[in-house]
Amino acid sequence: MSRLKIFSLGLLVIGVVICLIGLGRNYLHNDKTEPVIAMEEDTVAISVKDDDDAILAGVTATDDKDGDVTDRLVVSSLTPFTDEDSAERIAVIAAFDQANNISFAKRKVTYSDYTPMQFSLSAPLRFPVGDKASGSWTDEEGKYLLQVSDCIDGDISSQIQYLGMDSVDSKTEGTYTFTVRVTNSAGDTESFPLSVEYYDPRNTNDAPIAQLESYLITVNAGDEPNLENLVTSVRFRGVDLEPGDKTDIPAKTFYEDRIEIDDSDVNYDTPGVYEAIVYTTYAGDKDKEEVTGSVRLVIVVR
């Protein structure tokens, strides 16, 4: 084949490619129709563990030129809860075609297993004067004392806001009130007051102190929990005494006769934040008087 024919054939191929590109661009340029989104139901119930596929279940999209574009459906956004008393959100669903035309549709999303945030406090908020001046208190391992678990986001303890800490003077003995607040990704917000105590170690007596499974519990209005079940041991003179322990300080002194829980200020029928006091008394050695220690238990009634 002569060079001239080869050259001519090359020009022809180039021309065809250019023509096809032009036709494709013209096709896309003339395609201004958005895909049509259809769904079997306007509302879908999902689990808090589900992903976007559950929201898109039963949703399809078709385009007048591209045909079925259901595989181009995405959840564009998900609103916070529509109101504080329901676990409903609005999902905005988007569909694209090859020309990048986009259409939107809304779908109500409800959670079948949504539960409120769960709080716990691993140690009492009681510190020596001058110690642990700020909020976000942590233990020796760096874990937050106040923990919150959310059914959607998991552990969100690091997102807790400690409000009103300006009024807390860690250098002066006393009890101070502040507010904790946390919001999950669904816009659900929990907020309630807590108090922190700063004490002078020189003014403390040699008293037993009850150790609790948690120093903050949440109960539903109308329920009255067995608070004694929260006591895991009694710390006295550096020893944690548990039921049945054989020591020179009889364990039954604490567990059978000497633990008293005062929850008289708690209204279990009315939502709010209350405090109960767990008292632990040691009858005293031969040459010492009876001593009583106490620890605060926060009870949040929902």
C-alpha cells in the first residue's frame, strides 16, 4: 500500500473518531431530562445498624435515554430527627444519568430499634482541692469518667460538652453545679446538670466508702431500681471488701448492717435528675468512735 493511501486511510479514521465524539457530545448536550425516581413506599423502617442500602430498598430510577439507572441511586443527605419525640428522619435520595442530570426524592426513615443514649459514671466527681480543674475528667488510664454510648454512633464520650465550668473553682472547697450536653449524628440531644465536689483532704475522716458499679444510672419514669445491687465493694483503709471476705474488719459489718441508701429526694415518677446518697458506717475500733462515709449516686429519670 502506498504512503498516500495509508495517509488517506489515517485521515478517514481520524475523521470517523471526531464524528463519533461530536455525536456523543451532541447526545449528551441534548439530554436534559432528569431520571425519574420511584419507590414502593414513601416510608421505610430500618435498624440503627443498617446502611444506606436499607434506605434505598424498593427505590428505582429510570432515564429516557439511559434506561434503568437504579445503580446510580445514592442517599444525598439525611436530616436530624424531625422532632424530639420521634425516631424519624428524612432521607434525600439522588439519581444521576450519563449526562449528569440529577433528580431528587424524599423518603421518611424510621428506626425500629432506636434507644436513648446511655450514660455511666465510673467514679464519683469528688476530688481534692486543686486537682482535676477542668471538665472531661479521666481516670489513670485516660478513660473518661463520664461515658455515653449511642445506638447509632457508638461511644461519643469525647463529644460531651461541659457547660458552666467557669463557675467551678477547683482551688476552693465546695460543691459546684455544671451542665453536660451531647448530640448524636441524628440530632438527638441529651442535657442535664451534674455537680462536682472539691474537698480538703485534711478534713476527711477514716471512713469506709461504698464502691459502685456506676455512679450514674438512668431509669424510666415509674421504675424503681434496687440500688443496693450497684454496690460492688466497700473501700476501707485501703482495702476493698467484698461480701464473704475474711479480714480483721468483718465484711458483714458493711453488707448486712451498715449500708444505708437515702433516695428520699428521688421522684421516680417524674423525669429529672436526682441524687441519692449511699452511706457506709464502721462501728469503730475499741478506742475509736463510729465513722460514716458517703458517696453520691446520680439518678436520671426519663
